[in-house]
Amino acid sequence: MAPQRFFASDNFSGTHPRYLGAIDAANSGHVVAYGGDALTQQAIALFQDLCDEDVEVLFTFNGTGSNIVALGSLLQPGDSVVCTQWSHINVDETGAPERILGVKLHDVQSSTAKVTPADLHSLSHNLGNVHHVQPGVVSITQATELGTLYSIDEIRELCDVAHSYGMRVHLDGARIANATAALGGDANTFRAMTFGAGVDAVSFGGTKNAMMGAEAVLLRRDVASPRAAFLRKSSTQLPSKMRYASAQFVEALTSGLWLETASHSNAMARRMYEKLRHVDSLRLSPPQVNSMYPVLPGEAKKKLQNWNFFWDWDESIGQVRWMTSWDTTEEDVDRFVAGVLYFLGE
Ligand SMILES: Cc1ncc(COP(=O)(O)O)c(C=O)c1O
């Protein structure tokens, strides 16, 4: 029987065979633990090359942990983190930033899940008042939790405004590969969108992009705390057998697999859109990366979810999320589209 594939999330899928191969190849003999091994040194050098910047590279277990390490390395006493109401740090991390970092999140309202310069101008009125929490770090997500993208110019402008107020900028890149693939598809795009635009810290996602539990934090060394590695350990994110995460990043960055899998995933979402765009009731927008947020009538939604599970997104308006993955095939898309049309009676 063919393996079942869903359109719920890019972490429902498994691990790419080439990453499993890299793990297998790394699984021989004894090496120094906690990152003292040759593969980790190679992976760090590859990331430094990718960023073309003096960055500290810290591998972690998961995206929530990456965000904690990245944010904590940028925060100063009395600071808050500015984000949108949709941001993963705000709604999907069980209050981890608040609990572990003891920080207030300033969640600005956005229909596109994007922080704007106007938000920063407005919050800047708190600066310097000792009775007010200081908006010290801006956290943006690329691609966002609503599948939208900041353009490179938008990120540059946001960083310029943030820096003019003395704020630092964190980028939650759980889906940075999908964003990079969509905005140009090469290392230059990645650089221009992150450190080149002025971003100070990046949570670089691997797990949603075909890896097995491999994430990285990239920190601009002259801005982030020199104690970031200590924060990684004290927030339980220091892998002892680091070679397995490092082996995957070496494979990703030397062969370009990270962009190959992300562009494929984006293309599958585009295919689904092209086949369903004529169904007005779904209110589909063209996907910018690998997700879409259609509206479904209650009965059809339940039947579809029972047949091929996906998550609700905004239940108040019957909105759901469909997301493709590195291993989604054209046949998977066509079969799902046929199911959607069937249950909608189209
Ligand atoms: C935008 C974003 N950031 C971070 C994460 C990290 O999640 P996890 O801690 O589950 O790896 C996710 C996962 O859904 C995400 O969508």
C-alpha cells in the first residue's frame, strides 16, 4: 500500500533519504561530544560561508529552542519582544519565551502576520521611560505563519527603523528555506534577506524541510551576547551527539538539498492552487511558499479532514491550513484536489 501523506504540516513528513544517509555515514566510531567533532566544525564553516558574516552558529534540537536561544542572546534587561499576534513565539510555544526568558511579548495586530515600520514608530514612545518595558527586540517570521513573505526591501527597511531606535532584529526562519527558494533560490537571496538586510539573529529551520531534528541559531557576533552558548545549554538545547545534526547540515549546504526540497514543496502548493483557483468559495490566494489558507463550509471540512487530515486555522471563519512538504508528489496533490472537489460537490 502507498504510504499515506497529508496536507497538514511540513513536519508530518519524514526525513529525506540523503539526510538519513548522512546520519548513517556519521555513525561510526567515537568522536568528541557537544560539537567538538570535525563534522560540526565543517557545518559551522559552511554556515559562516552562507552568511558571509562573522556569525556564531549553534545547533539545537527544535525551533522553539532556537527561538529561545536567539531571542535570549539579543535581549537586555527591561526589554520586550515585538512580534505579531500570529507569531509562533506568541501562540505556539506554550509561553516558553515568557517562562524561560522572563520577557514580555508585545504582539502587534497584523492581517498579514508582518510587523511594519509603523508598529515600531508607535512602540518607540515607550523608549527611555523607566516605568515601561522597552521594545528592544523585533521578531519577524519568514515565511510567516500565514504563508506570506516579507520582501527583501521590507526586511531591510524594518531593520533600519529598528536599529535607528536601538532595537535588535530576530528572524524566525522555521521555513527560511521555503522563503529563500521563493525569493530567488540561492545563497545570495538568503544573505540579502537576513544578515545583508540587517537581521541580527536567525533561527534556521531544518526539521520542516526534510531533516531529522536539526535546527541552527545564527548570531551576529558583534550584536549578540557572547554568552549565547551558555544560554543554549541552560535552556536544554545543547545536543551531546551533535554530529548527527551537523552531518545533515553538511549534506544540505554542500549539495543544495535544503533549497531543492523547499522549491519542490513550494511548487506542489502552486500546483494545488492552479487546480483549485476556480473554486471561488475557497477564497484561495496564490501561495507564496508551501501553504494555503482556504475557507471551507463546516460539513465538507469535517468530511475532508476525516478522509485526509489537516489543521483548522481560524475556526471563527471556517479557515483551514493546507501545507505541502518535501515529499508531496504531483499524484498526492491531484488526489487531494479530487477529494476537495468531490466533498464540495463541484
Ligand atoms: C514559524 C515557526 N517557528 C518555529 C517553529 C518551531 O517549532 P518546534 O519547536 O516544534 O520545532 C514552528 C513550528 O511549527 C513554526 O511554524
